[in-house]
Amino acid sequence: MHKVNVSLNRYANYSKLKKLALMVVAHKSTTREIGSLRDAFEKFDVERSGTVTLDGFKEVVGHARHSEDEVQRIFKSIDLDGSGLIHYTEFLAATIEAHGVIVEERLAEAFDRIDVDDSGYICKEDLKEFLQHGFLGQDLTDHCVAEIIDECDFSGNGMVTYDEFLSLWDEHEEREISTSLRDDSLRILSDLNSLSFGFDSERRPSMVSSLNSIDT
């Protein structure tokens, strides 16, 4: 569950195009690939409605030392269709990276899905078509679509190439994800290690030292 919370925090800062791509990846994932995320979703679905409400989200995430404003910001970042609810696929998109780095094959599939006309790049027309007839069923204004493209159009030519799309998952960012997950795990283990558990503290082995001894 801790990795899920870390994934949610990171997802809130992703570009809109990256979130849409992760939604495609989540939609095409198998039950085995999703793993424990179904169980995590059920914990967030406190009202057993099949969706996650803001109140339910606050009840679960609020325990992770977030402010009220931060919880609402994360919730809205996951609610891509603006319905005021987090649907299952939206939740999967926000948490699927908790299982590890997404392989390029899956990213290529997502790119091809958003590149509606198979031109080899994502343009505004592709994005409008995808959003209107894809997962969200939204008809965004030209201005909104342009903003999504501009976030990832590093060459400034009004379209997103495959290389630009892949750069959203560059190696530097993936190393940051791994480091963040490891640092958070070490912090939790350090907190646990400070407890006596009824044993002599001088004789108790250090869990943090044990973790640091593992080759990564």
C-alpha cells in the first residue's frame, strides 16, 4: 500500500499526455499484471460504489501526512474526466507504476493508440479524436488540446514525436522513482527499527542495515 501512495503522489505531477498514456497501459494490462492494485482500489472505495469519492480518498490518503489542499490536488489530478469520482481505470493509471518501470513495448502501444491516424506523431487532431472517442469521452477545446501538446512538444513543431513521448519516461526519472521508493522504505524500516519489540536494543539486529546490505 505504501508503494501505491508513492505512485499517487508522483502521478499528480505528471503531464496530461503521460497520464493518458498510463491509462491506455492500465486498460490493456492483464489481471496478473495489475496484481494487488485491485485490492488497493477496494480499500479506497470505502462506499463500495465501484468508484472512489473524495471523502473516501481523504479517509485513506489523509493518513499519509497530507494537507487538505494536497489531498484534493492529488484527487483532481487522478480524476481525468472531471466527474468528481475516480473510476477503476483512472486509479490503475495512477498506480500501475507501483509495480515497477513500464517497458517500452507497452509505451509503444499507448503511443500508437493516441496516434489515431498512424502518422508517427501525436498532433492536436489525434488528441481530440482520442479524447472524444477514447476512454474519457471528452470534447476539449482547441486551447486545452494545445496545452496538452505543448507540455511535451520539446521541439516546438506543434506535435509530439515518439522520441519526445518516450522522454516522459527517461532513465533519469526512473532512477528517481526507484530512489524515492527505496528512501521511503528505508525511512519506514528505520522507524520500525527504533522500536524495542520487547528485545534488548543492543542485541536487536538492524533492519535498515540488513536492507542496505542487499545488492540493488
